[in-house]
Amino acid sequence: MSSHGISDQVAIVSMGCTPFKEHWDKGADDLLVDAVTQTTAAVGLVPNDIDAYWLGTSQSGASGMMAAGPLKLEGKPVSRVENYCATGSEALRNAAYAVASGAYDTALAVGVEKVKDGGYQGLNAFPYPTDGTQRTLTAAAMFSLVAPAYARRYGIDEDDLRRVLATIASKNHYNGARNPLAQFRKEMDVDAICAMPAVAGRLGVFDCAGVADGSSAAMIVRAEDAHKYCDNPLYIKALSLVAGNGSGLLDPDYDYTTFPECVAAGEDAYAQAGITDPRTELAMAEVHDCFTPTELVLMEDLGFSKRGEAYTDVTDGVFDLKGDLPVNSDGGLKSFGHPVGASGLRMIYELWLQLRGEAPEDRRISTADRGLGLTHNLGGYPGEMVAFVGIFGV
């Protein structure tokens, strides 16, 4: 894969993020306006001052008018994008490329999703016509297959692995308890998580990300213009997106212990950013912990752990808030919840706070002086997914 990219050509100069929770009193337009106006007001602008918008939403809207209306934009281009759970990252990727190309001086990426009180639970799948051979398992069921596959491959007792997965959830709840924007703000110990009712296979309720409403936004300019807007911008070092072809579902050799699309996106992003040892060069990572086995596998797919060793790295605290490489210091999808269109930008918002020294003291990482952070999004299921990896730095 090519190592060409837009390293240091563009920068993020402002960000905004709403709480991710059950917003019974707000609609998608309210949340979107909150995130965008936070972002523009912080640099002394109003929404109409931005040249172009990229709106990421999975199913809360169908066109750019979803943003143009509530923001009262006049004559502005607004592109609506969607790429499963990587939708927020896709909005940022497109906005960044547009500024890097010279087409616009300023662009704003915003992700939003409203899923809690739409008359049904979660997102309502579009009725695409099919040939009737598609999988019928839920997301939880698909990702639950990862845990026994990992245990079998590396000779781990499934009961022991169950506690390791609960340790991942407990870590993220610890971090989320210190985040005023997170959906779940209560620490949970490993025994309590293991005692939760099962929802699929050995996955319990608290092995699964929360369902939440929320919005997040980022303003992007050319790097040479960044200091016109803020003293400490966040520079984009790499952006990589890989869309799988779904072959894992048909491949008898696919064993559910790796996500090849995530491996490819990570390798491409590292090549763009010149990273050779992510575990020591990155200050932090925000990864797509839709389910606890997902985070476990991602530690290996992204090169933070050697194959078969993420299991022990988790128990050794490597990825804890004060560990060698903090992962999901804001609580991750597990504690923050997952409004699909917004999660990718929410991850970058955590880098925005941590790498620039603005995270609250009780949630501040000790590795920020490394100056680089990673965000990772995936959408889809093991064997058929899209994957995003971005690298950002001060």
C-alpha cells in the first residue's frame, strides 16, 4: 500500500463535543448545532464563516441539508458521508483532503447520531434488496465469536479469557468515570462485569458499547494558517481507510483472531507518519472497542502487542490510564456510548485534549510528551469490515 499521505499539510484548530448519553430533550439538529457552535465560537467564528462542511451520519439524515438547515448556512457546500461506524472519521478524512487540495481554506467535519428515542432501539437498517444469503446474526453475536477463537488459537482457558475481557471493560469504565461527557460514569470491577447477563456467547451486557446520542466536530485549515486560529493546533500526520471485500466470511482459513482491514489501515497510517514502533512512539490510542474482544484483538492488529500477548499486556496494565500506552483514556465506546456518526470525531477530541495538555488532571495521561496519538474506527463485522486509522500530533 502507498505511503503517500497529507502529513503536516493540514491541522485541526478547534473541536467541540456534546455529552454522549440519552438526550431525551434534544434532537439530532440540536446536538449538531451544539458541537458546531462550540467549534466555531472557540476561534471567534460563526458557522457561516466556514467554507465547506462534511456531515457524517449513519441514519439520522440523508443529505447535507440536515446540517445546512439547523445551522442556517447560506450558499455553503455540505456533503453527507456514511461508512458504517467509521462515519465520523470519514467526514474528517474528506474535509482534510479538501483543504489539502487547496479547494477550501477552512472546512468543518461534524458527526451526529440520534438513536435513543426514535421509536425503536438502535439504528434501523435500510431495507436493501439482497439475494437472501446474508448473515442473520447480530453484531454482538458476530463479535462474540472472536473470544473462543482467540482462546483456542493461543491455548488460553476460556474462563481466564473471560476475566481478561472484563478487565478491558473495567479499565474503560474507570476512565469514563472521570469524563463528564461519557454516558456511563461509574467504575465497574471485574467480578461485577463477569456477573452480568450474557447477550451472545460469553459476552455479557457490559462487554458491549452503549447506545447513545451525541455529536462532535472539528475545524480544519492548512498547516501554514493554523496559528491564525490557535496557539497549539493538532496536525494530521496520517489518514488511512480500508474497505474490505467481505471475503473473510467465505474463507475457511479465516479464524476470527484478527481483522485484516485494521492491520492494513494501521500499516498504511504508520508508513505515512513514519512510525516504526507504535507502542513506544505513540502517546495514546483511541480504538473502536464496540465489544471487549474487539479491543483485545486490536492491540495486536495495530502492533501494540505481539500476537498472542495482548492477553497478558491487558492484565499487566500496559493500556491503563497510567500505563505504557494508554488506550481509550476517555472511556472508549464502552463508557462513552456509540452514536455511530459521531464516534470517530469523539476519539479525535480526546487526542485534542490530551496531547494539548487540556485533559482534566484525574484523567491525564503521563505519556503526552511523545506528541503523537492514534484513532481507530471500524465498521461492519469480523471478516467484512471497513477500517480507519488516523495519526495526529502537536
